[in-house]
Amino acid sequence: MTVRQETRFPAKATLGEIVRKADGVFVFPGFCDVHVHFREPGFSYKETIMTGSRAAAAGGYTAVCAMPNLNPVPDSVSHLEEEEKLIREAGGIVDVYPYAALTVGEKGEVAAALEELAPRVIAFSDDGKGVQSESMMRSLMEQCRKLGKIIAAHCEDERLLHGGYIHDGTYAREHGHKGICSESEWGPIARDLKLAKETGCAYHVCHISCRESVELIRQAKRDGVDVTCETAPHYLLLDENDLQEDGRFRMNPPLRAKEDREALVEGLLDGTIDMIATDHAPHSAEEKSRGLPGSAFGIVGLECAFPVLYTGLVRPGILPLERLAELMALAPRRRFGIPLRENDRCEWELDTAYEIDPETFLSKGRATPFAGRKVYGRCVKTVHNNRTVFEAKQ
């Protein structure tokens, strides 16, 4: 990837370019997030495809992939058609690519209509739930390999949860909270990597949060397994030492130990971690108002992902700016086959400082652990398909 200085963004920039305009605005290829929850159909009080798309555009994204924990679950063509209709009605603010469920109702018991769904979806996932049965996962991988589709796995062994809701670490012990152990994540990853090697399935691991996951995926890549993975901004920048008694710090997987965060950054730098996704998961204010024990899992991230990452990783010299653009714009498109539309771009004033204020978000969700944080980087414009889909107020 190169950084060039020009007075204008070229009409057909190559995928690997960052352009610095004469006025100091940096122009990036449109970002791509392969892990968002737009909540429609079924939960429009949390978010809609329209509000989620507007939030994405405000964060510099021109393409997103919407997870299937919906009502109805897109486990058949007739169920998927309900989501497709809502995507069309959103008017193409950004490209929204739906996932289909791996299993009927995301219950992990019966395979969804994979063959019929495959041509219409970006990939398959039971996100929000892990496939608990090894034999079921093997069968799903064999089918997806034949169909040429990626499995994007939420890795969570429900036998190890024990009612936990934050990391099973120091903070949980000192404050009397129920913890979630790291093995509940890395155990299923180890199982699935073995199956992916045996079946040849293209396998993608969602939202990794712990050091064991990084090492397992690093070794699997050395062994030639067709695997990629993502992590999210909050796992790279926060850990259990940042926890507060507030529902905006409850997400799944949870914020883990400092050593886990450091391992994730290392994995980002050495290429083990392929991309950054937000896991944008909005809920109502009431659902996030019950503290750590009672709030719903999930936070929003589309509108603050680039500023917090630029401020926390690029400005201190930990991560090159070009590498951040690679992780947010280019790598996700390559893995999932998502095109960059002509002139898709986002423009950022990188020297502009401000505090993150969730009340300004275009998403219906307001819960972010980064509320009040001073950041640099203001999105001033997003262009998708040669149409301005976001422009900051002056």
C-alpha cells in the first residue's frame, strides 16, 4: 500500500492507495466490516438496516456483512428474502451482504438449507452461538467446502460458561462477578482448526479475544490450514483493568487480561490476525442499563472504530497507518470476495481531536466503552458508488 499526496482523489484509485489531499485530509478506500448486527428483521427497536447503514457510512464504511441472529433466522430462502427486501429498501447507502445461518434456528441441530442459500449470501455463520457438536461442525464444513463458502465461526463452548458475563480474571474475583474462562473460546477454535485441516473448508474465526486463540491460529496457518480471523477494536485497546460497573463494558467474548490484549496486538503486527471487525451489536438503552450482571451482551462500534484505532495504535507508533487501512478496508474484501465499488472512499481529518459522544451516533445503539475518550480522526465524507453517503456537518 502506498501513500501519495495529491490535490484530488483519482476517479479510479487502486485498491491499495491512501491519498493525502493538499488540505491535509487523508483519503482511504471505503472500509469493510465483515461482522455487524443490523437487527432486522425481528429486532428493529435495537437497530434497522437503514440506521445501521447510516452509522456505517459515518464511520467510513462502504460495505458490511450482516450476521444472521435475526427473527426469522435466515436459514431458508423464504426467511432470507425478508432480510433481502429490507436491504433493498435501505437504498444502497452502503453494500449490505447477508450471512445465512449454518443450522436451522441457529440451534446447532439440523443443517440449514445451505445449497439453496449459498448463491445469495456472503458466508455461513451461527454467530451468537457456537456449534457445540463436533460431528455437526464436520458435516457443515464438508458441505461448505463443496459449495465454496466460508464458515465464520462464533467459538464458544457452552459447557464452560457457568453463567459468566465478564472475563474470569482479577476484576471478576475482586468484584464478585461470574467469569467466562478463555478456554470456552480457544477450545472450540482448536477443535475447528483440526476439522478445517481435515475437510479443506475455508474457515474464519470471529472476534478472537485471548492469547491462546492467537497462538492456535498462528500455528494453523503454518500448517497450511485455510483459516483467517478477526478481532475488534475493544479487544486491542482495552482489557479487564478498564472495566467499569456499567453495561457498556459487557460484550461477548469479554475484555480479557492485559496479556491477552498484548498478544492480540502482536498477532495484528505479525499477520496472524487478518482483519479488524467491529462486532457492532446495538441494544436499547434499557437493555444496557442493568450493569455488568444484567445487561445484554454487545456494544456499538461502527462510528468510532477508526478514530480509536488510529489514536491508540497508529499515533503511538505501534501500527503503521497503511497497515490499519489494510486491516479495515482491503483484507476483509479479499477474503470474502467483496468488491470495492468505483471511487468508494472515506475522507478523514486526522489531526482533528474530540471526545467520543455516543449521543451524536446515527446508530440507534449508544453503548460503547469508549464514551468520553479523546480521539483523533474525524470522518468528513464517505462516497459509495460515486454517491456521497455521508458528509460531516461543518
